[in-house]
Amino acid sequence: MRQYIVDTFAPKPFTGNPAAVCVMDAWPSDDSMKLLARENSLSETAFLVGGDGRYRLRWFTPGTEVELCGHATLASAFTIMELVEPGIPEVRFDTMSGELVVRREGAVFTMDLPVYALEEIPVTDAMEKAFGVRPSRAVLGLDLICVFDDEQAVRAMAPDQALLATLPGRIQNATAAGSDADCVSRSFCPKLSIPEDPVCGSAHCQIADYWAGVLGKEDILAYQASERGGYLHCRRLGCGRMLIGGEASLIAISDVVAPL
């Protein structure tokens, strides 16, 4: 089985968020996919079966299968449009989150992703203890988004992973208004066996939607302030959809020779 390693939301290699992409003729067992994802030890491994511009796509962290992953979708689209079916202008993925369409515009791959409804919830002492800083607001969708008044607090925080895992939401995000972008954020994923996701596309379906409402604008430039870092170009479409775009870089191509 051929496997590709792709850095996403990255104009150059060794930045952004890496994902593994496995393009297959048929599905291995779920246990085999979980074991390979754990072996890769990346935040996501994507598995694809299909052809002619349409693929079934599934995402696995080192701990579990997830219902949506933005950066591994971008990595999958890059792999198909650059290497498997070079020259096609778009690719369609059938996923647990419905059909996802990715189109190429020059060097940028733009994903059409679902937006999850957000509900404001009370800020709690547990949030302050977990993040080490008290949020000014908290909203909950698929993920938890804690809003802070100070960008530097978000960049510098070293949260308690065990306490984060007790908070609501699939992922626990910290965000603030940015100085060189509309917002900065960090995404912590202890429930998915990922201490911190370098650049999280699915979380920005919610983070960018929140800031679009606060700032009164539909186009949001977001910066994920992890160690690797990465920019996401987000546009709220309405009707529960968000466009998220970024560049990608190929790092490696390998053959998986272990039986799956």
C-alpha cells in the first residue's frame, strides 16, 4: 500500500500540520487502520478508496476514528490532484460528515466544510485551571472554544492535559484576536490522544465562524500559534458551510509492507 506524508497549511516543508495519506484498492480492517495510525504517530492518518475524482475518506488519530479532519482532507486532496490523478481541478470525498469537495486554485487547496452550531456556555473555574488562564468567554459546538483577551496568553499557555480532558467538547481550543491575523488559536486534543494539533482545519470551522460573527466579516485569516504554525484562509458561506484554504508540501512517499 502506498503512503504519502504531506505537510498542510504549509507553503514549505516541515511547517504546518503533517498527515499521512493511504490510497488503497480496498479497505483493510478497522483494527489495521487504527494500528497504522498509531504507528505513524501523526495527528491524523487518512485512508482513501475510489477513483475518477471521487473517494471514500476516513480519518484516524493514534487513538480513534474521527468524524471530521480538515488538514488530512487537504492532504488527501493534494495527494489525489498532484500525484494520483494529476491535473483534475477538484476531488469529492464521501465521509462521516457528508460529501466534502476540495478545489484547487493555484497553490491553494480550498475545502468546503460543515460548520457546527455554537452555543455560549458559562466560563468555569475548571476551564481556568485547565488552561492556566481564565477565559473571557466560552462557546461549545463539536469542540470547546475558550476566548481569551490576550493573544500572548494563548501563545504562551501550557495547559494541563489531564484537566483539559475533563472539559466538554471533542477538542479544547484557545483563541484570541490577533495582531497580524484576525485571530490566533491553539487546539489541544487529549481525548484524541493528541496533546496539541499543529494546525486544525475542523476546529476552524468553529473558530472562524465565531470570529466572523464577532468581527462582522465573512473572510477570516486565522493563524494557528503552535510550534510549527500555519495560516488558514477561511470564508463563511452561510447555510452551515465554511471554505478553508491552505497550501501543502509533499514530504515523503513510502510503501507499507506490513500485512494489514
